[in-house]
Amino acid sequence: MIIRDLHTRYKPGSLSLQRATTGSRIAPAPVDSSADAWLEPTLADFISLATSLCDMPMGMISQLHADIGLHHTSISVVNGQGDLRNQWWRFPGQNGVARTIVDFALCQYAATRPRELTELTDLQAHPRFAASALANGNPRVRFYAAVSLVSSNGDVLGTLCVMDTRPRMLSATQRDALLKLGRQLEAQLDSRRTMQKLEQQTLTDALTGIGNRRSFDLRLREEWTRHLRNAQPLSLLMVDVDYFKQYNDTYGHPAGDALLSRLAGVLRAPLRASDFLARYGGDEFALILPNSDELGAHHVAERIKQAVARAKWPHTDIEISLGAATVTPSAMCDFSALLQAADQAMYQRKHGRNPGHA
């Protein structure tokens, strides 16, 4: 695998690029795991308990609020359009859960009654829901009972539901059990949300609001694993503010902090959703560009140049040094060499020691 590095020092109105090559070997990286792998097994367990306690053939958990404890919100596609709502179903004989969108009307109705049980003995005889998709389509539900799921801050997250294809009623013991199970699921989701917020704080740079060095290291390993698995190029850009110490000395550290915060926003604006920006340390920023070859890295460098040129800077215009490296799937290479190549390209450019620099 050949690593190509691309360096540039930017001053308003100019962009200079120069290439060099280096390479080394790598050991296979571990396969990355989903941050949300906990969710579906947890939901499957709660639905299984609910259906067993209530002696029901079907159960479902709905997501009516965008944040149900997900690191990355699952988006359903209904009729070609994204929907932040979701439904996880468990049918007779099924292991796990299936994310299938059927009908939100009943869940939205149940959600208007926080911490209460909604019980409809026969949907086909109900004046409001007799024509609903749940009552008339597959699985043609007749009985429906649900408890709303409310977060500690009062957000209605969704519902925990049990259903049958025949009319019936829950016993007093079953109603009490379903309510208590709903409270347990609320506690699980709240705990997960709290853990994720704390984790997010450890992965976010407090000054700029973008990723910090720890989150950069984690993301680079993930993208490297994906690069190996999918045989797609991977590029990395390093950006540094020139004369930043002099800027701090002249205008003060609060002004320097404001500059870095402003630069983070400028760097983020031209990026794709799949790209990742982090504050690498001090006045240095790192950008991970998945599925981007050397030409793609060059285009991003151009966009950064244009964004910096258009930006309004306090006190005085700034200069940046930019180094880039691209690794292709044609050979073996250590991902750390990609980082070193981009950082060295930026360092050489910053200190004016690039061979052949015009």
C-alpha cells in the first residue's frame, strides 16, 4: 500500500501542493463494533418479558422521540422518506426483534397518558382505531395495551406494547406487571443516555465543540478497519495555525481561544457528513476523509482554502499550514504511518523545508 502525502501552506490567494511517498507494513486491525449493539437485545428481552407476563403472542416497543438512548439515531425509511420514529416487534417464534414500521397512531395515543396504562380490548369495535392500519393490516391486531416510556427529564420516548389477534382484557396482576416493566425499561434507557452523555463529554474538545484527541484516535482506528475491510482509500489532513504564539502574545489568550473556536467552524463547513474533524492538540486540527483518494484530499484542501479565505477573522488575517496523506488498498501499511505522513507533511510545510517548494 502506497501512502502519498500532500502538503500545503495557505496564505490568502495561494495554494501550493507537493507530493512524496513512504510506506510500511501493518498488522490486521480488529473489526469495529457498533456503538448501539446493546439496543436490540435489550429491547428483545423487555418485549419477551412483557408478552410472557401478559400471556400475549406479540409485543412491540415504539420510538416516538429521536433520542431513545441511541448513539446514532436509527432512521426508518417509509415511502422513501426518513422517519425518526421506529417500531421494534417480536412475533411468535421469533428470536430477537424486527424493526418494522406498521402504525404509530395507537402508540402516539398511548404516549399522551404518561405513566398510565392504555388498554383497548377490541380495536375493530373502537370508534377511533377501527380503521387503523394495525387493526386492518398484517398482523390484524384486535387487543392492544401499552405503557408510555418517559425519560427523567419528561420526554416521552415511546411505548412498550403487548397485542393479540383476538379481543381480551388484562388481569389486574398483568396490568401492574406491565406498568412496572415499563418503569424498568425507562430506567435502562435513562441510564444508557446518561452514560452516553458522559462518554460524549470525554470525546469532545471543550473549547471548540468538535472531537478531541481521544475521539480522533478512536475514529481513525475505526476508519482504518473499514478501509481494510472495504478496500477503499483513506485520507488524512492535518491543519495548523501559523504564528499562533505571536497571535496569543499580541491579542491575548482569550482571543487565541476565540480564533481556534472560529477555525473549527470554518474547517467543518466544507466537509461531508462522513468526514471527521478533531482538535488534535493546541492549534492543530486533524481531518479524517473516508473513501477519499489523493485527488479527493486535494479537493478538500481547496475547499478549506476557500473557506478560510472567505471567513472574517478578528484582529488580522490568519495563515495555516496543511499536510495531507492518502493510503490506497494496493499493499500493506500501518495506519500510524498515515498519521505520521500527514503530520510530517504539515511540519515540513510550516517550517519551509519542503524539497522543491516553489
